[in-house]
Amino acid sequence: EIDSYCFQSAAHGAVAGVAACLGVPLVARALSGGAVDQSLNYRKPVAGDEVEDMYALLEDVKRAHPSVEAVSSGAILSTYQR
């Protein structure tokens, strides 16, 4: 999402190709929320926040691919995105 406060969109067009090269499924969805909670520490669910979209997506992944044990994120050194 270009206007996301939490999720970066740089080079998002390459993600499908990376998944194809790795032979792993790519699960995606459009964000329906926005940057409701902009505090440094996200501690509880906030209705309409984009982080809740990610939580719902992870629930979908767990249902569709129960053998998945981990996910990858580009938020390695970002304090906000940990």
C-alpha cells in the first residue's frame, strides 16, 4: 500500500517473482484499514488499523497452509515494525 504508515511498498512488484523462484505460495490482500495507532509500541488490537489487516492475513495463511511455521518480513531493523 503506497500510503501505509507501517508497510513499505518499494519494489513490491518483485515479490511475486521471488515467491515463484522459491516455489512458495504468495498470499496477499489489500489493506482496508489505515494508520489509526501511530504510537511506537502497538500493544492491543485497534479497530480499523492496518496492523489488524496483517493479523487477518496471517490467520488466512494458517488456515490455508497449516504446515507453515514462519513468515518473512522486511522489518528486520525497524523499531516501529518489530
